[in-house]
Amino acid sequence: MKGALVKFGILIFTSIGIGLLGTRVGLNTHQALALGIFVASICGTLFFWEFRLSFAFLGTSILILTRTIDIEHFIKFSSLEVIVFLVGMMIVVGLLKEAGFFAWIVETILKMRNLTARKFLVAISLISAVLSATTGEVVSIIFMTAAILEICDYFEVEPLPFIMISVFMTNIGSAATVLGNPIGILIATKSNLTAEDFLRSALPISLVCLGATMVIVNFWYRRQLAEFDKKIKDLGANEILIKLISVPLGRELKTGLIILGLTVFLISVSHRLEVLFALENNAVLLTIPLIMSAFIMIWKWKKAREFVEKDVEWWSLLFFMFLFAQAGTLQHTGATDVFASGLIDLARGSSQALLGLVLWVASIGSSLMDNVVIVVAFIPIINSFHSLGSGLQSFWWALLFGGCLGGNITLIGSTANIVAVGILEKEKQMKISFLDWLKVGSVVGIATTVVTWVVLLIVPFGK
Amino acid sequence: MNRTALKFGSLFFVSAATGFLGHRVGLNAHQAMSLGIFTASVMGTLFFWEFRLSFAFLGSALLLLTKAIDLESFLRLTTLEVILFLAGMMIVVSLLKDTGFFAWLVAIILRVKNLSGRKFTLLIIGVSAVLACAVDEVTSIIFMVAAILEICDYYEVNPMPFIIISVLATNIGSAATVMGNPIGILIATKAGLNFEDFLMRAFPAAFVSLLAAAAIALRWFARPIAELDRHIKEMQANEILLKLISVPMERHLRVSLVIFGSMMVFIVLHRRLELLLGLSENTILLIMPMITSGVIMIWKRHKAREYVEKGIEWWTLLFFMLLFAQAGTLRHTGAADVFAGMFADFASNNARGLMSLVLWTSSLGSSVLDNVIVVVTYTPVIKSFFTLGYGNQALWWALLLGGCFGGNITLIGSTANIVAIGLLEKEKNIKVRFRDWIGIGLTVGIVTTGLAWVLLSFFY
């Protein structure tokens, strides 16, 4: 209780302090208020994770009551299109779960022939990355953890290293497409980047990071890998495991696979369709999940309500919506223009320096808090860069990769980490300390961020 | 399967025909498109209740892909502020349920002294109406049914008449305030009406109608009420029941009542506060549930997630959101203006005639359709009347009262009816047949709509 009070005091003090500081550096009252409340919301997520929705509700109410923003603009900034996109994708993933898609994936890993430790490492890395790039990181990690625990149990090796590898790959893979991470679609809609741009720019960077991480973990866990190899030799291959499990590729599953394939395909060509039909940017991208989930709900009409009520993470979406709107308010009041010009001054007008700044702040920031929060805070600033004339497409990629890669640094860096650690604790009573994670996490996180930095500096994106 | 195909065929045919017909009477392609898709959504809810969300998804996607509307306008027309208002209210109601507010209320009804048949009937009418206008109709009816079943079980009488009476009162009461019914807040937002307007106009109309309904119900169900009286005399008063049930006023219940009460106070005073703070219309009304639920989720932090995930009817809200946007598209494309223009001659000479038309069609319409759909259909047209200069505030009241009162006519007229009948069937295995309902329902529905018509014609 006392801890809560202290935290609450710090929160109030920090937000008011920052608001006041804002007025000193040239923000007007509304700008300072928007800033203070946004800071309170961010601190709220940091200190009072369970209260975050309340903080978002109350903060927004204050913004409206103080006429910092009116309801109409508030609604506009809530980025409902992103929310609806996520709702649609969550319904699609709900169907995939229901159809046994993930169980089937797990099985294909378990049934791998002539298993070796290296082969296993590569397999879980690639599958984690692909799954998270197509269905979202949280779902991906849940099923990957299940598969890894099963295999490690069978061979009696410690699952922790492999689970961490899977988490790293999940976070990296989630940057590759618009589907992988809520921040992907958020950045796409705010920057007018298309799914194709993601495939052209984000996917290659993500692959490079994936390669780098594979090299790192291969070295870092060399002992564990060697031990795994020994166990495989001792116990023979996973013949028994192969016989034990067999999920046939049923009709449901096939249909599910077709739906997923179609969704991913349509999304990746969405921009071409938009150009073909002369639609505005992202109109097709945003409606595809809607159409797909509509067909799913017609096909599985008995489960439709369940998909909407259980598989859609309403709690998080509601929070996102308010957070988006609060960040939008920052932009609306012009507070972000002030910051942006401050940052530009700091970087002495050099866009390369600015790029590094965005990348590293996003990366370090999202190692401590939800990456959506960081990205939401940065979007208006980057928009301001663009309106001030020093914008680059690379800024968006820096933001995306900073947000995803930084998640690997700490135990709480991204939802995937928290979920995986939670499962491990629940299933195996295994605890991992903050420091243990940080050792390998920071190496992976910082190395991949550096790699991205180099790529972004060398390759001229969007020019 | 064959039937489904037939239904689907007719749905497709009717929507295409409506669109096409619209095109013939002077709608352009986008207008006809938005009309056809809206028709398909409405028909979809009529024929394929379970598929309604899918229809709304597909229809919205089609509107966007055919460029009938751009994304930004579409999102604006979803009327997210109303959705958030409803979501906030649902969190507040979850808290009230959780802290035992409704159980406490039921206990109060059960513990009334010197119970008689007539007294009981009037009591359930009063409480149902007040609950419906303060909380919302569905929550209200769930707990009223529980109370009625308890009493009727105790006295061994058939609960059906009393349940029907409670449903009638619930539907009428839900018209009295902004919170009673989703159509209330929807109309308030679209028409720029405030709580005080509702108190001045809707409340008296609902009150008078409630009295009329009470009179009708007492006469119509004279025999069951007399029977209840007899059973009460035979069995003595509800002494034992009194002792059996006692829900003490716990601290949590008290706190939640204070929270709920302060929210109500702010909602009632919202117009004055907005003027005082210089805020635009209905700002405080719309964000009050948000503030309240923010406070609630801090207080009950362990339940917060449950309130949001289970307490909020996301399925329905998602459907509403897209339905609102589709109806808004009708106005955005100008289709609604064309329709309103057709009535223009009629409307300019005959304001009362127009009002009567809106009232009676919305009443009859909402006896077979969800009243939200009826209201959503009318809103763009009425707004167009305002742009064309034939607008009149009475039209909004006609829409509200018609939409709520019409729900009494049939047994599927409103959500409250369906919920009450479902509960009766589940708990007591009593089936309410169409003919059990239609006599009293039609009488009350027509009489109350008639009363509303008189009030709207001569007083507003």
C-alpha cells in the first residue's frame, strides 16, 4: 500500500513537473497539459500496469474537460481504423487456433527427422519469426513455448535457453510485416507506408537481424547446444515422439491455412489493389481483415460470438485507443512541434544524427515499457519532423525496429517476453531473474539495433 | 439449407432492387450503393440474426472499396463517442451487479409490507420503469424477472402476467432518459439534445404512458392479480419471505451507490456544467461514464479486466458501430437528402403529418426490428429535413418514443422482451406464445403511441 502511494506520488510529481517544465521551454497551457497527462499515462503503465486503462480514461476526460481537445478530434485521433484492423486480425487468429493450426505447427517441429541441436535451433528461430510476422507475437510465443517445453522434456534438457531464443526471434520477426506487431499497422497508417514497403524494407532488415541473433545465440548457448546433441545421441532420435503424436491435416485446418494464406497474400498486394482501383492509401489493407473475419464468422457462425468476445483483446485495444488519442492530442496542441524542433536543434539539423536518436531512444524505451507506448509517443514527433522538412522514410523504420528490437533487452520488454516467462513459471516452476535475462537480452538487443542502424545509414530507403 | 438459400436470395434481391430502384428515382451510383448495402444490413439482422456482425463487416468493407465513402468520414460516422458512452455505462452496471445493488433492490421489493396483488403490480411497474431509465432496459429486466419469479413461486401463482407487465413498464421507462436505451443517447448526440430536454419532454411523455399502461394492465390482468390477492390472504403476508431474505447494506454496496449517484447528478446537470466550463454540447454527458468507470476500475482493480471483457457487450457494440457508420453513409452520399426531399412537399405543408408518420412508422417498425436499427435508419433522413428547413424537434421525440413504445407490441419487439421470455423459459419452462403477448402488447403499444402522438401534436 505504501509502495503504491510512493509510486503514485512520483507519478503525480513527474507529470506535473514535466508539464511545468514544458511551459518553461515554451509550451502554452494546453500543450503543457496534454504533455503532463500523456506523461501520467505513460508513467501509469510503468508503475500501475493494472490501472492503465483507468489512467487512460481519466486522463482523457481531463483533456476533454479542460478543452485541450474536443470530442470530435479525440475520436479522430483514436485511430479506430487501427483498432478495427486488429479486431479483424484477432478474429482470424482465433479461427486458426480453433482449427488447430498452431497445434499442427507444434507437431511439425516435434516430428522433425534426424534432429540435431543446431537444426532445432534454426527450426525454432525461423518458425517463431514467421509465425510472429504473420499472426502476431503473443499467439506465436504461446505455441512455440508449448512445443519447446515438449521437446526439452522428452530429451531432458533445460528449456530456458530455447525459450529465450524463441522469444528473441519472435520479437525480431514481428517487425517484418504489418501483421506482426500492433506498432506495425500503427506506423503503416500514420506514415502512409504500404504492406509492400514493409516487405521491401522491413523484411530484409528483420532477416539480417535474425541472422545476427542466430550467430549470437549459437555462440552464447554453445554448451547447452552441445549437451542437447549428447542427449539426442543417448536417447536416439525422437522416433517415439513421432509415433506418439499425429495431428492429421484435417479439412478445417486446410481451410484455416487457406484463409491465413489468402489474408497474408491480399495484405501484401493490398497497395497494388489500391492503385488498381484508385482507392486511397491503406483502404484495402484495412478492410481485408474485416472481410476475412466476416467470412470466418459466416462459416463458423456458432463460434462467431466467441471469436469476438474471447479472442479479441478488448482490454488492450481500448487502452490503445485512448493512448493513440492522447498522443494525437499532443500533436493537435502543437506540443510535438516544439519537441521536434528541439530535437532537430539537438541533432544540429543532421538527419543522420536524428535517425540514430530515434532508433536508440525507441529501442531503450521499449525495453522498459510497452513498445506501443513508445511508438505512439514518437509518431507525432516524426510527423512534425516531416512537416518541418527534415523527414525521412528511414525514421519510420528506425521507430519500428527500435520498438521491436528493444523488447528483447529486458524481461519485461515486450508482451511476448512476459507471456513466455509466465508460462515457464506456471508449467515448470522455473524462474528467471531480471539480470540473467538482461545479460543475453542486452547483447542481442543492442547488437541487432546496431545492425539496423548500420543498414538504415547505408541503404537509402524511400528515396 | 434450402430455406437459408431462399432467405439469402431474397435478401440479395431486395437490397439490389432497393438500390436499383433508388437509382431510378434519382440517386447516383454511390447513393444507390449505400442504400442497397444499408438495406442488406437491415435485412440481414431480420433474417440472419446470428450473422448480423458478418453482414455489417462485409457491407462496411464494400462501402469503402466502392469509394461510396472515404475511410476518414466512415470512421467519424461510427459515432465512437456513443459507443464509448455505452461501454462506460456497461462497466458501471457491472459494478452495480457485482456489489449486489440489484439483489438488494430485489430484496426490497420482496420485503414490502402488507403486500396485495394490486400493490405488487404497481410496485413492479414503478421499479421496472425507474430501473430501466436509470440503468438500462436489459439489466433492469433481468433482475425484475428474478424478483417476480421469487414472489410468484412463494405464492404459487403463474408468473407470466407479471413478467409481461414488467417488460411493458421497462420498455416505456427506457424512453424517459438518455441512459434508458441506446437510442436515447444516439438521438441526444445526433440531435444535440441534452438531459434536461429529455427531462422536460421525454420524461413526462413516458410518465403519462406508464400510467396508461398501468391502468390497462390492471384491467387486463384483473384475474391473475385477484388470484395473487387470494393466495396472499390464504398464506398470510410474506413474513417468512421477509425473514428468509435480508441483503444488508454493505460498505461496497454503499460506495457503489455513491459512485452511481454522483454520476447521475453530473449527468443530470451536464448542460449547466458544460455552459459553466464553456464546453461544447453533450461533452460532459458523453464522458461522464468514462470518468466513472475510470474511478471504478481503480477501486476494483482486480475486477477491472473482467468488467471490460465480460461486462461490455462488445459483439453488440461492434455491430452498432458499423451500423451507425452505414446509416451515416446514407447521409454522407446524399441519399438521405433525396428521400427527405421527396417528403418535402408533404412536410412543408404538414409538420404534424410528418411527425405522425415518423412516430407511427418507428413504432410499428421497432415492433419487428431492433429499435436501434429503426432509429439509425431515420436519423439521417431527419437530419436532412433539418438541412432542408423542415426540421422540428418534435421529430426527434417522435422517433424516440416510437422506437421505445413500439417494442411492446410483439414479443420480439425489444431486447427486454426477448431476455424476459428467455429467462421464463429457462427457469420455469413456461413458454410465452405469440397470442399470450399480442393482445396486451398491441393494446399497450398502440395506446401509448397514441398518447405520445397526442402529446407531440398538441404540447410540443
